[in-house]
Amino acid sequence: SCTIEVVFDQMSNEEARFGDPKILAVEMSRILDSQDLSDIRFLVGEEKKIFYGHKCVLAARCEVFRAMFAEESAGGGAKRAGAGPAAAADPYVLSDIKPATFRCLLE
């Protein structure tokens, strides 16, 4: 369920437009590395730890991800574990970064 309470006299103009940044941070942390509604997977490090992500969030927060996804959409391909029609479901392989470092990047 979702409850919306609007109290304009206590909000700054910025908060009225975008909401409380603290609440947004908590809400965004709920989808961090969450398989729920994710549309991308990464296999990270030598141990190939799986991380889940959301392309729109990653692209909005990081120009490198935006460029990577744009190239993929244009048919340029990327470092995927598989190929063929199922490639969209295959994870990106990032073997040159440690999982703990990648998690910090996602945060």
C-alpha cells in the first residue's frame, strides 16, 4: 500500500516538486541489488557474484552505464555471458572489479 500525504506549508519548493530526499534515499535503497523488477544482471569479480540492477536508475546516475546501454540498444553489443536471442537475459561480466567495490558503485 502507498500513503501520500501532502503538507505544502511545511515543505520547501524543492521538496514539493521532488519529495523528501531522505525518504527517496530509503526507497531507492530497497531496490539496490534487488531481483524484484530488475532488468539487468552483473557477474562481478573472480567469484562471479550476481548483482541485480535497474537500467533506468543506473543510466540516470552514471554516464558510463548510460553510454553502455545506449550502445547495446543501437546493436553495438556489450560484454555479455551469452549470445543469440537470449542475450538480453544474460548478465554483464565484470571480472576486473571486486564485488565489494561494485556494491559501493551501485550505492
